[in-house]
Amino acid sequence: MKNLLLATLVLLLTTTGCALRPTNKHDTFAERAQLPQEEAVHKQNSLEWWYFTGHLRDKATGETFGVEYVFFHFNVTGKKDWQMVNFAITDPQAKQFRYDYKVERLPQLLAPTLPLSLSMQKKAERWTLTGQEGRYQLQARMADHAGQAINLTTTPAKAVLLHNGTGYEQYGPTAKAGYYSYPRLAATGTMEVGGKTREVEGELWYDRQWNCNSVMAKDLGWDWFSVQLDEPREEIMAYQLHNRATGQHIGGGSHYSADAQNTHLNEADFQLETLEYWTSPTSKLRYPSKWRLRIPGKGYDLTLTPVMPEQELTLKLFAGIKMHYWEGMCRVEGTHHGKPVTGNSYVEITNRPEAKKARKAAETIASQKEKAEGI
């Protein structure tokens, strides 16, 4: 889940006066996600995204790289659309992590059309996402870091995964959101890293979620894990939700077998243990940095290890407020019914104390603006 990041951002964008209040009245729910319609923009949606993460390999050298590329769309009041793009590249060989992002208010509402066609301009660079149903074109070049770019084409290597069996994930009593994935997209194309263009191939994980603003007012943090195993070619999605106000913890996820059998994972179906921590020299925040994931019912005992710890993002959002979170490329080792297995993973860890601090600061700014404007 990525909604803590955007939930904080949405709150910051409501600080122009007390008349603006977040709404999810335009969100639509169904008993089952309807494809391909859910691929398109949901008009005036409170918060939705199209999210790609994965490992790519240089065809010539065998070197591996991580990529994260995401478009967010959200509508705070039901009147004006906003869009955000986030783009990151991990280079384990050079121990470098680069990212770029932009958020902007759109001149008009996004239309729910297919094939998907999303774009954003930052300085001289244009970021685009086109396609549908697993067949996408991703093109982006960082504006703030020269020599970092992707031009990738994907095709589905496995059928779509409807989380919870319906494409709607229920996060305990907190929220219900549309959620499906293409957990294994074959990707080919070019990648520019440190100014060097490379022919690459690999596999991406794609998450599509919508109706996600319903958790905005909560003191929530999200830890999200995706796993692509080499053999057997199975996939796992797991998450943990933390409510700092109540101390409540909610977990869940999905297991996708080699023959595309979908099993919903309840909190009791898996155990997630933090093995190591890393303290960021930039933010001074302490993050989990190695995990043990056990799913007894599926015979898995896995260890997820970052390829490098320095994969923290710092977003400068509004009025000097910075938001820090960790999202990075990880390797997987462990056993499946006692036999050795390996794989790839991407993990996102939102910083719960920092998120709470950012919300409090935003509320203070909103109060000051209201007084200054006489509202």
C-alpha cells in the first residue's frame, strides 16, 4: 500500500482554507472489480494509482537494477484533479539511488478512457504511461538527475491477480479499496543509469489501486512487500497496517501459485519478523532493513534483504515540510517445503512517526492560513 504517502500529500493540499474538506463521495465500489474498466481513470477518484516496481538485467553485462515508476491521481474536494509522478532507479553496483517526482493540479478532470494514457511534464522532460491489461509503455527521464531514464515495454507473463478474490481488499475495519495486480510483467527496452544506456530485460510487478482516500484521517503506516520467486514461479503480496493512535495492527495479502491459483492471506496465515534495522544518515530515521517472512500453509520460510540500505526518498511537499519513506529493491532467499528458493522483491516502509509529524504540521499551517484569511 502506498496511501500514507499520498494521504499526507492530500492533506497538505487542503490547507488553502477551512472550506476545503477531503471527500470520497465520487468513489465507486462493486462486488467485484470489472476489467478492463478499472484500468482507466476513475473520474474524480479520491486517490488512485498505477504502480510499477521491479528488477531489470543488463543483457550484455548481467548487472541488475531496480526501478519504481508510479502515477497517482487524486481529487481532494471532488472539484479539481491532481496528479503526481514518482520515478526511482537503484544501482546496486555503484551503490547509488536516484529519484525524481512532481505533483501538480490539472487544468481539467481526467477522463476515464482506454487505452490508458497518462503524462506529466517536469522542466524539459516528459513522463508517460500508456497501454492496458498488462501491455504498457513506460517512458521517463529524470529532470533533477541527469543520465537516469527508462523506455520499457511490458507484456503479461501471468494472468491478472484480483486480491481478496474480488479485486477489493478489506483492510480490517479501516478501509476497503479496489486492488489488483499483474504480479509478473515481462519487461524489455532500454535503461539509462549514470549516463550509460543499457539494453535490459526483467520482470515488473504492477499494482492498480483506487478508492484509497478513506484512510486519510487515520494515524496509519503501511509496510508492503511483493515477492517474485524464481522456482516455483509463484508470487506473494503481504502488508502490515499500523495504527499509532490505537496500537492496532492489521495484516493481509495474497499467494499466487505457479498455476495462477489465488489464495487470500489473512493476518494469521503469515508471520513477518524484522531481523535488522538501518538508520538513515539523511533523515536520522530508523527503518527495518531485513525481514523473515513465513507462510506455514504454503511451506515458505523466506528472508528479504535490501540490495543496499540507501533507498530512502525525501519529498519536499509544502511550506518546508519534508516527508521521508523507504522503498527499495530486495533479494529473496529461503526454503519452500524445505528446498532452497530464491527470488526478487520490492518493499515499502512508510515512516509512521514522521508521517504523524507531517500531518500535525499541515494542520498547524491550515489553522494559521484560516486566521490570516479571516475564514
